Amino acid sequence: MSPQEVLEFAKKNDAKQLDLRFTDIPSLQHHVSYPIGELGMDSFEEGFGMDGSSIRGWAAIHESDMLLIPDPNTAFMDPFAEIPTLVMYGDVKDPITKQRYERDPRWIAQKAELYLKNSGVADTAYFGAEAEFFIFDNISFDQNQHSGFYFIDAEEGRWNSGRRENNLGYRPRYKEGYFPVPPTDHYQDLRSEMVQTMIQCGLHIECHHHEVATGGQCEIDQRFDKLVKSADNMMLYKYVIRNVANQYGKTVTFMPKPIFADNGSGMHCHQSLWKDGKPLFGGDGYAGLSQMALYYIGGLLKHARGLSAIIAPTTNSYKRLVPGYEAPVNLAYSRRNRSAACRIPMYSASPKAKRVEFRPPDPAANPYLAFAAMLMAGLDGILNKINPGEPLDKDIYDLSPEEMKSVPSMPGSLDEALVCLEDDHAFLMRGDVFTEELIETFIDYKRKNEAEAVRLRPHPYEFALYYDI
């Protein structure tokens, strides 16, 4: 929409409130609301004042004043608000220089799109992300100086199969939750309502289903879109899922690995480049790919360890990225093979359908940073003609130890991933897409507030291992 169309849209829907939203570096969405009368044509230029000093990883207290500029292309009516509320995403600017704020993740994604166009390689990057999630009935957790615990209760949890009360017995077995019909799939109607609400908000949804794990693991697939739009869509996707679940008295988590000994949640990212309305990844090479697509894969695989801290950005991410749970630990590419980090889907031979599916990301990632970083890695592969090597078309987990030695792997911890990002981030800084200051801020925040914070605390299982040692 244009700004004028947004004002007409608000009037048509009798909007009483304006809700402006933005995303911090760790991927939590924030909002501030105004009476709709505060929104005028000048708002799309002048914006609204906000304090950036209380946002994680953002400005210091002495430089906290910022502007939030509504993006008219993101407007929709909030389906959950009792008072009719118009929602838009905002872009963050410095009120003095009027320059975009370099720590705003959405700006980084927008710069990645600009860099792609300026490179001459392509003019459009499409991303289609598949974010999995768990639906629980109750979650409790705490950590203090003398105790630490979490407790998950899920209607669909296999661990509840011995419960005496209110037990009708239909629950997926561990690692066997893929595609069962109701009543084993408890959440068909809940997911359907999530999907209908997403459609109401303007998202294009292709399908939904139960996922492999017990405990209510699900997936709803969105249609691919341009990079920034796809990241916007992911934030809306999470908002709708959490709020529909909340209305049903359920709680949703996008944690990559909340349940021990079962599959974790990934965010497999399908990617392709186009120019002048034509697809660039279809060709006569391996799996129907062009040489450009193979170079793009080469870039993803070369920089995967550096990318890991951005695309799998939590300590919990590395409990998912372990062998044996369909997680793409090993850095190889293959057609059809889901145990490879890069998979080339073979559902269609059409050049328009040719894409690369990068499987290491998880839904804890900030989509603006993650999509931008993956595009920069792929572009580095194209511009420097990085050969991805030979494909690996057998089950990686069945390889002999000798064969495995030649296959590089993802980092084993967030600590290791942050070191990898420190050592390999020059490709992210091309075109000033990422800045050195942003990368340093990201690494410092993650190291201090997450990696070191977890490492300093005793783990409950350590008592089982060592109490009587």
C-alpha cells in the first residue's frame, strides 16, 4: 500500500489504534501503540519517537533517542486485538542524521537486497522458510543459586502414555510423529485456525502438518517471497501461532530442542535467485541446477561454520545439531537427501522450481539477519566461483569413519560457532551489509548473555553423573 492507501485501509476497517513493531538483534519483536488519530501522511516521513536504550544490543543511554518510521507495505489489521488495531512494521532511524540505524535487523536485510541488485548477479532473492514448533499445555522453569529445573506437560507427549486420568492413548511415538491423522494428531483444528488467521493477515500458506517429534511438534509452510518480505512474514507467522495457541490455553515454543531424545525444530530455508523475472538456478548440471546455483551452494558450505552463530544462534541450537535426529550436522550437498546441509528438492523439473534448501538454520534465528547472511554467503560463492565439491548421495550417517573424515561439520556449541563467526565474517561486510560494529555487538551479546551464562550454571544432569563421585 501507499501511505494514502494505508489511511483509507485504516478508515475502512474502523481502526482505533496504531501498533508499530520492530525486532531486536536476538529476534524478539517489540511494539508501541498510538491512537489512530496520531497517524497522518507526515508520519511516514517524520516517524514516531522511541527510546532505543532499553532494547537488547541497541543504543547506549546517551544516544537513546530514535525514530520509528512506519512501512506502509506491511499494514494489516491485528486479528487478536479487541480494539480494532492497524499494525505496521517500522524502520529505525537516527533523529539527528536521519540515517538508518545500523543495528536494526530489518535494515541489514534491506541492505542485502540492495547489494544483490548492485552486484549484477540477480535482482531478486526468494526465501521460503519452514519453521517448526512445539505446542505444550504447560511449561515451568527456573534457575537460581541453589536450584534449576524445567518441566514440560504436553497433551501429546509420549511420556504421558502411562497417565491414569483423561488418557485416551493416542500419542505419537518418539520420532514417529510425521503425518498421522487425528486423533493421534491432536492439533489439526488448532493448526487450521492458525492457517486461516494467517491468510486473513495476508500470508500465503501452502500446507500444514504434524512433524516427526512427539509433544505436539508441527509445521506450517509459507509460500516463498522476497528476502525482506519473507523475514517480515516469519515474524507475523510466529505472532499468529503464539496467539492462536494462547487463545486455546496452549503455549508454543520455537526453541530448537526442548525435548530430549526426540527430533528438534529446524527452519529449513529454500533459496533461489532471479533476474528480470527469470529463474537463475535451473540448468543442466547436477540435479537440474545451473552452475550459478552450484557456486551458491559452494558459498553456503564454505561459510556454514561462520554462518552458524547467526542461523543457529542459541546454546540450545547445538542440542539439535547432533547426529541421529535428521539434523544436518555435516556440510555436504545432495538431491533428495535430508541428511545433507544443502538439499536440492526434486519435486519438479521446472526451472522456476529449482532452489537450494539449506537445512542447518533453526527458528530461534533472527530471520532478517539469517536470510541476509545466507544470501551474502551464496553470493560470495557465485562471485568467487566456489566449487562445492562432489555431491553426497548416500546416507551421511551410514558413512564409515574414514569417509567421514573428509566431510566437514557444523560447530558443536554456540561458543565454537561464535569463534567461527569471528574468524569468517568478511563476506558479510561486503557492500556494508553487515558492519564490524554490528558483528562485534552480536558476538559480545551472545557470548556474555547466553554462552557464558549457561556454562557458568550447574546442569541438573551433572548431579546424576557426579553427586557421588
